[in-house]
Amino acid sequence: MQSIVRSTFGSGTGPDHLLVNAMLLNIALIIFGWRRYRDLTKEIAERRKAEETARKLAETDPLTECLNRRSMERTTNELRRVSNDYGQAVAFVMIDLDNFKQVNDMNGHGIGDRVLTSLAEQLRQCLPGGTPLARLGGDEFAFAISYDPSNPARVDDIVSKLFESVCGGIDLDGTTIHCTMSIGIASDHSSQSRNDAITDGEKLMHRADIAMYQAKKSGKNRHFWFQSTVENELRFRNELEAGIRRGVRNGEFVPYYEQQIDLDSGELVGFEMLARWNTPDMGVVNPEIFIPIAEEIGVIGELSEQLMVQAFDDAKEWDPKLTLSVNISPVQMRDRWFSQRLLKLLFEHNFPAQRLEIEITETCLHENIGLVRSMISSLRNQGVKVSLDDFGTGYASLSQLRTLPFDRIKIDRSFVRELNYRDSSKIVDAIVSLGNGLEMPITAEGIENEAILETLRRMGQLKGQGYLYGHPEPAVRVIERLRGQGRLSKAGENRNDSGAVTDELADQRRA
Ligand SMILES: [Mg+2]
């Protein structure tokens, strides 16, 4: 540097070229390094922002921006850990609208969605700041709150405030929609539940669910604390059992349908049939409540066959290219005549075996593998496809996968929902490679947003289903959807108006 200055002022010879080059190179490296550092900082900030958006998408319900079921369970567990450390109890409060189906039927789904958004806002305003609020699905909301176990009245006060706020109606551009709610509360405090303290969030949610159904059963528009006194539980259980037997007799169980999509083309390829119970006194009850009891009291076979018959009739009105998937309970798979009964049902109702796909879970596999294998083979010989459902949550071994002739593997929703997180994408990736290796096509369940869909599309040629494509819907809605897409069969197109009306009426009557 000194020789450069001296040479500039004419006193001395020029600098050594090698040194000048070295210095210029140094300066260039510093500039390059600085620019790289700046770009990197920018890139990290953008990536953080994208990760934050993905996390938010994965954890929230897109319609109401409340938490979703999965993140609510985690949040409740966190709240319980902190609260219990300070001697506080946590109440999990489950809210369900009593007449949401009528709101949807009378005003359309657009208004239904706005009712849900406004309701979420009203709930938020009534709850103390920072209370985790979730939409668990459909018209079901929940929040968790900590309270002093000697003062459960605090929770009752908050719930009364909710009732007051909602009983005035929900105002949409001058039109007031009147709604009532049934609320179930479960506490993790032992004296509240009168016998055992609760150790996991899932059980707490389940108890709140039961309390909510008890509130519905006691006449709706009220709240109910879960009490696990033996008489209460037994009474409710007996009522449910009697209700299920009556429901089977009166045809109260109806099929709902969830769309299955070819992820590459976005084309609808079929529907999975899901059971719903349209009770006269509790509204639409989800299968998690009634299926285990129906299995225990031995009516699951009859219930399932009733639903299948309805589904065969419904599916005959659809484009014959659309498949119908039906879930089979492990209890049904213990019946050695199951495959014959199913084939007889197909024959009697003139439904092509090639359109039917049955879904069995991994639990079936470790009960009587020989029997299961022969049933799968005889069904496949007749053209029925068999898929392994909820893969990854049970105990299917690789050798079972290799030797049992499945047509498809369905990746459990719990892995798919987590796809925005790195470790879970490794699991899904591995299952997809496994499927490719065994030449078994894959369906991903639980696709909830575009980000998950994009990740799955990159993994290969998959089918998929999930709330991104819509919630499960009753037969009449499926017909409307298919009519809009021009995908009804001749029978569906010829369905006269009186037929449609009769169906609508039947649907309302069931509701
Ligand atoms: Mg299934």
C-alpha cells in the first residue's frame, strides 16, 4: 500500500505486481464474502417465514383460523403440564352446534361457513385472552382452560357467557341465524371426575365428547360436566347400546362419502364410505363413539351390511368409473363366512365387484392371519380390491406385506398431516418407496392443505383424500357434486325429481 502511495506521488518505483494482485484478490474476496453473507441472511429470513407459514397452515383450521384437532391435543397437553405444576386443573370444553345441519340445508354451505366464522369470533371474544380455541371439524369447537380445582364454577361462568353471547343469534348482513349449542366439559382433576385423574389429553377430549353427547341427550342447548361415576357411565353406555340396536332396526345409520382424488390429474376417482348415525335426540354422531360399542355388542356385521347396501344403491347413480371404498372392522374379519356374505351382497344388489374396494386395518392381520389371507384371496378372485388402511399405526410386518396380496396401501392421516415437518416427510417417503418396491399403489389420507399436496405430488403417483377436497358428505350432496361435473350414470341422470325429493325428505327425517 505504501509503495502504491509513493508511486502515485512520483517518489519511488511502482508496487510489486504480485502484491497488488494479492491485495485486489483480497478486496474481491471481502466483497464477495459480504455479499454472500447478505444473501444468506436474506435467504434464512425467507425460509423462516415460509416455515412459519407452513407451520401455521398445518396447525390451524383454514376457515376460522382456530387451531385444528391435532394441534389442540398438543396445546392442551402443554397447558396441563404448566397448570398442574402450579396446582391448577385444566378443563377441556367441547362445543357443538345443535342445528347446524338445518342452517346448511336452508341457507346453503356458503352461509354455513360464515356462521362458523362468526361463531369462532364470538367464542374468542368471550374467552380470556390466550385461551387455546380449536375447530375440531364440522361445527365442533373446543377450548381448554386452567382453573383453581376448588372453584370449578369459574368454568361454568365462562360457559354461561358463551350461551348468553350465542343465544342472541349470529348476525350476517342484517339476517340473524339462530343457533343453540350443546357443551361437554371434562376436567383432568381427580375430584372433579370423582375417581381417576386423567393422564393424557386424548382421554380428556374423549370424555368431553361423551359429556357433550350427554348434554345433547338431555335436551340440547345446555352444558354437562363429565362425571365418571359408575352409574352415570353405565347408564349412558346402556342408553347408547339401546340406541344403536334401535338405530340398526330403524335404519338410522347412513353412509357419508369422502372424495378420493388422483393427485397428479386432480381427477375424482372414487369415494370412501364413512358411517354416520343420525340419532333422533343427539343429532349426527361420529363413528368413534358408536363403532366400538357396535363391535362389542355384536351388531357391527349387520350395521356394516346395511350401510353397504345403501352405498351400493347410491354408487349405482354415479359414473361407473368411480370406485367405492368400504371400511371393514376386524370383528367382521373374524367371521369365516365374511367373504361369501360380501360376494352374495354384491350379487343380490347387482353391484360390480370391480368397483368395490374394502379397507382393512393392520389390527386384522395379527388375529388370524391364515383366515385373513384366504378371505383376501377369495375376494380378489372375484374382482374386489383390498387395501391396507391406516398403514403405519399398527403392527403389519414386512413379511405380511410381501405375502398378503394387497392392492393398495393407505398411509395414515397422522403421518400425512405432519408432512410440513421434516421427520414425518421421511416416514411418508419411506412408505412410498416401500409401496413402489412391492408394486402396491398408495393413497394418502388427511390432505389438509396445498403445501401437503405439493409435497406428496413430488413423492410420486399417489391417490389422496382429505379436507382439502371437502368434508365427507351425504348421498344427496354427492349426487349434486357429480351432476355438476357431468359424472352421473344413466340411472343417476334418470333419477326423477320425485326421487330426489324423496331422498331429501328421507335425509331430513333421518337428521
Ligand atoms: Mg378407511
